Amino acid sequence: MGQIEVSMTKKPAPPARPAGGEVVDFDTALLNARPPEQKVELMAEASILAAAFAPEGRAVQIERLAHSLETGLRDLDIGRARARLLAAALRQVARQAA
């Protein structure tokens, strides 16, 4: 019988990703699903909100603003769906500020 050589220096290969196991940024996907005009409007509104409520333009401040929209301030007259869209746009603005 033949002998099998085993090398103890090789690291095992990482597990294969399942087919279609792509990581998707939900905020980007959500904004890209909107009509182009609405996406432009959301990004403009998010930029205005960021300038007003995070005047230093720091990404952390803008992220907090997005979080506030999603978790508590959505009961204002904009509604939950609009608050979610604005939060996604704010996170895009925060990424650009980083």
C-alpha cells in the first residue's frame, strides 16, 4: 500500500462560501430601489439634515441622527417608511463624511 504524506505546515483552506453568499448593504439596496428622482431628493434632504443637526459633519454624529430617525423620531409627521429611507440616506452621507 502507498503512503500518504501529510504536511503540518499548511493551513486548512477557509470554508467555501455558499453560492450566492454575497454581502449586501441594505441601505444602498433600499436607496437604489427608489426612482432616481426620489433618491436624489432623499440624499439632498439627508445632506440638509446632516448640516443642520450635525454641523461638524462627523460621521458618528450623522449615524446617531439616522439611528434617532429609525428608533424614535419616526412618529413625527413623516411616517415610518419615510424615516427609514431618510435614515438610509443619512448613513450614506455619514460614509461620505468618514
